[in-house]
Amino acid sequence: MANIHEVAKRAGVSLGTVSNVLNHPELVAEATRQRVLHVIGEVGFVRNGSARQLRIGATQTIGLIVLDVANPFFTEVAHGAEAAASERGYLVILCNTGNSPDKEAHYLDALAEQRVAGMLIVPTVAYTPDSLRRETPVVLLDRLSKEANCCSVSVDDVAGGEMAGQHLLAAGHQRIAYLHGPFTNAQYIDRLEGLRRAVAQTGRDPNAVIVPLAASADNAQAGGASVAAFCQIPDRPTAIFCGNDYLAVGVMHALAQCGMSVPRDVALIGYDDIDLAAMFSVPLSTIRQPKYELGYAATELLLDEITGKDAHTHRQIVFRPELIVRESSRTPV
Amino acid sequence: MANIHEVAKRAGVSLGTVSNVLNHPELVAEATRQRVLHVIGEVGFVRNGSARQLRIGATQTIGLIVLDVANPFFTEVAHGAEAAASERGYLVILCNTGNSPDKEAHYLDALAEQRVAGMLIVPTVAYTPDSLRRETPVVLLDRLSKEANCCSVSVDDVAGGEMAGQHLLAAGHQRIAYLHGPFTNAQYIDRLEGLRRAVAQTGRDPNAVIVPLAASADNAQAGGASVAAFCQIPDRPTAIFCGNDYLAVGVMHALAQCGMSVPRDVALIGYDDIDLAAMFSVPLSTIRQPKYELGYAATELLLDEITGKDAHTHRQIVFRPELIVRESSRTPV
DNA sequence: CTGCCGATGTGAAACGTTTCATTCGCTGGG
DNA sequence: CCCAGCGAATGAAACGTTTCACATCGGCAG
């Protein structure tokens, strides 16, 4: 493949001129510019990114580390991140940890070696910001940076849990089951905390009102499987708050199979607002998270830090979730 | 950040030795190796990928160009691709074209400049394999390479359409609506072709049996919107074959709102088998595509081509879809 | 004692850019 | 007629690796 020397030779100009045509066209006379451009097209010259990056000392690439690419939540996040990066001419390296700290560590190393301009990280349990001694700018995604030693973009999960709780309590439910995925995801803990607050606000004892129910994983199958446990709770709750929509979908399906009707027998509310949530026969109430915006905002923050090194101060963006009431939790008439 | 010179100096060895510790440890004496390794840890040396790639003349990175990251189908493909790449130590650059040929062209250029080792491409309409004059190995994803001038991994959409058609015809449906997204996606054309074949096999005239119905986009909303048109078809079909599950979900929802029951009034079958398809109140029949496998196989093919340049012959892997019959298309009892 | 070998280590060259201090060639003002 | 000044082009140096031809050294066979 042709390099810049070849182009220079064929166009009868020097190295520097070709480089200027590429990077500072205003410095080179129109005629020369055209000639060089023509030769470039002719020999199919494509600038070598590695050489450029080596010389420049920086890349136009950011890393995105997520827990599960197949999960619609992260998918939307990735979508937003890719869009924001693309608008500014950056490429995104996609890294999927599947919640494994080992893979996370591996990717952290690989990205550092690639000299990515920055990283967007949805951290696993193991991730400690001490990894931040690395000089690469990092934005924490979907996780609040408590130490504020880096930017972060997250959604207020406590507020979301509280909204869901207030909604159900207002409808008159006396006991509420909280179905959550593994507590290694801080999100599930925060949402429960919000729920507890909502209960406390009514002057009741959260421990008496809330029945926690753990699913083995955070997918629809596990959600469905936990309905059996739900049915056996003495003094069965009349409402279920599911820690995410996937769980809720499984629950709804399993409830129907048990002959229980939503919302007549059990009210149901999910979390996330995946785009199919509205499409169920009994449309699912849920707490909406701004997924795309999460990824988009995080990337903008990251790129600001990357480009404006000087005057950058770390910011914590916390989105407010939104209560979406649909059929599944409407008080039966 | 420390470089290899710094490490060499501190460890009291030469450049080459440090490099050997990194790349050919067997060539350096144990004691020296340990000393160098120790210094590396001490100064936090991280090898500069750009310099390495420049010297080597190759990267450990592949590009993945898809039409829509937010679509669960591509998401699964990306998941498979990332997994296969990661297993072999490659990183994946995620590129989302949103079906825009311009963005596609842009990414093709950007990836070429990055000197990716290879590309996985789900092409837009505009993509012509002439772009393949580029020397980078390419594997076509979800699209058969007719000219066979590169590898490809796809699913037999004609067969899938045929399966869906045979299934509906066997249930006794005399007229079938085919709801498809934009025909710029070759998939929709192939699936229709399969459906026509299935009809022809029964000795009937495809044009008399099949009523094509175009949705404005391939998402649930557009699917729902087209139900109005469906209802106005004279001599209304008793079955709908949706070109993908998203459309089907919208259709199912809209039908319910019109007071029509699935499958009693209308039988419904989708395409893709997104993982929520089984979870609807009326579980959706569909044609399953091996999505993860698609991405995984494509990446393996690509990496084989990348690493085994010599003895590589282009292969066309065509997966066979699978008919999944659930409630939505069962003959009412 | 000599010569040779293998194991180990060395450092210059090369990869393809970008940058920047210089040089070149003109023009117009004095 | 000279020279300051300007637009345009030049090309050497530097970025941080890997490679490879070569040097060094101790030991061992002859």
C-alpha cells in the first residue's frame, strides 16, 4: 500500500507538502493541492493511522466497557455512545465483560495499550477507581462516582425505586414484593432503598410491607421462575415491583400461566422501560431510564475532558428516572 | 508515561532485551527477565500499541459495521462477534450506520485508516463488493456474497419465508398478508420469495394468495400502524406473516386493541425469534435465526483469513433458520 | 591452547507519519 | 536597484516499537 513518500514522489513535491494537504490544506497553493489530491486518488493512498497516532501521541478512539452487550439497556447506552463519538470523529471499541472482573481487567489493559483517548466504563463489582491512577480519562457509566475523582453519568435509582413505591402505595397496596437480580449490581440495592423510603414516608415499617424476592439472574426466565416462590408467600403481596423489565416480562408471563390476572390479582411494575414494555397485552408500567441519553451524555463528558484537558472539572450527571403508568399497575375498576 | 528506553535504562539492559522480555521471553535469561519485569511494574510501563502496530504493520483489531446497534438482532450478532474476537485477543470497533450509505462509506474509510486486520460488514443497500478492492479482509454478515469474492455468513431467508408460508398454508389459511419493512433490506425480499414458493407448491397463484403490506419502518410502532391498512383489505386474510418480530409485536398489540384475537381471528407469525417473543400473553410463533452464531462464525472466518492468509479460500456459510410454532399461529380448537 | 558453539545481549535501522525551523522565489515599496 | 516581507515548499527529526545482524563470553572438544 502506498505511503506518503510515494505520493510525494509522484506528485513531485516534498513529504511535508503532502502532509500539509492532508492536515493543513490552507497552507498549500490550490494547484499543488489539486495535484497531490489527484495522485492520492490515483494510487489509492490511505493514511496510516498507527503512524499518525504514534507521532501525534493520541488516538481518536474511545473504549466502551459494558456488562452485557446483549442486554437492551446497554445496547441503548452503546447506541448513544457511538452516536456521540461518531459526531466528533471518534471510533468506539466495544468491550463486553459479561460481569467478569477478569475480563474487565483484561480490557482495561488492552485499552491502555491502545492508548485510547478515554474510556466509558460500566464497572463490575471489582472495579475500584484506584484503577484510575491510569492517566486515561474515564467516565463512569450507570454508576455514581462517590469520590468524584472522575466524571460519571447515572440515573438516580433510589428516586426510581421511590417513585415505583409511591405509585403502588398510592394505589392502596399493603404489601409489596420486590423482585431483584443479583445484589452485586448496586442498582438493585438502590432501588430497594428507594422503595423502603416510599414505605417509610407513609409511616409504616418497610420490613413489614416489603417482601424481597431474589431471582437467580436478571432475565425473563429467572423472573418467571421466581413466581412460584411468590405464590407461596404467606399473606401474599398484591403488588410486585421488579428490578428490571426483563424480570417483569417473565413474571407477567408466569402469572398468566398460573391463572392470575394483571393488574386484577397482582399489580406489576418494572424498571427501565425497554421499548417492548408498552407492547404487551397488558402494557407494563415501569420506571423509564434515559438509556440512549446516558451513553450520549457520558461520551460528551469524556470527549470534553479529552479535548479540553486544561479547564476540565469532573462532573456527576444524575438523570432522573420517570414513572410510566400503564395497565399493569392500574387499580382495577 | 514511561517508554521502553526508560525501562531499559533503569534495568541496565538494552532496548532489544526489554523488547525480547515482552515478545520472546524464551530468549532472555531468567534473572534478567525478572529484573526487567520488576522495573516494568515499578514505572508502570504500558507498551505503546501505535508504535507496535506501526512497526509490525498490523493491528489486533477488527471492525464491525452494523445497521442498527439498538436492534436486538444486531446486538446478538455483535455479542457473538465480540466473544469470538476476544477469545483470539482481538478488539472490536463498533460502527453503526443506521442504514445510511454515507455513514457506511465514512466508516469504511476510517477503519481502513486504522488498518484494522479485517472487517465484518452488514452492508447497506449502497455497498458494492467493489469496495473490496481494499486489501483488508472482509466478511459479509447476514448477506450472501453472490460473487463469492469474500467470505459471508448469512441465514437462508428464502427458506425461512418458505417455512413460515408452509406452516400457515398447512393450517388452512387461504389468504396471507405479508407485512414487511423497507425493501431496501434484501431480507424482506427473500422472505417474500420464500413465501411465494410455499404458495406455489400448493399449486396456487402466489399473487392471489399473498397480500403484501409495507410498514413505514421496521419497528413495533410501524407494525402497529399498519394494522389499520390490514383491516381494510377486502376479503381480509386470516393470517399475517411479519418480516420481523418487532413488526409482529406491534401488530399483535394493535390487533388486540381492535378487538381481534390472535390466533382465533388472525394467525400471526414473525421472524427472528427475539428473546421476548415467547413471553407475550399470546406467545409469538416465529422463524428463529441463529443470531449469536452468525456473529461468532463470521468473526472466526475473518480471523482465519487474517491469520492464515496463505491457504484461505472464501467460504459462504448459510445457516438454516428454524420454525418455532407457538400460540399465535396455532389453529384454534 | 585453539577454535567453535550456544546462550545471551546489543543497538542501529526501519515502520509512516507530523512538525517546525529553514529555504526559496517573488513582489512592491523605498 | 535593493531588500523586507510574505506565501509556499522543503526535509530532517522525532514519536516508540520490533527486528536482525552482530558482539560477547564461558565452556568444551580436539
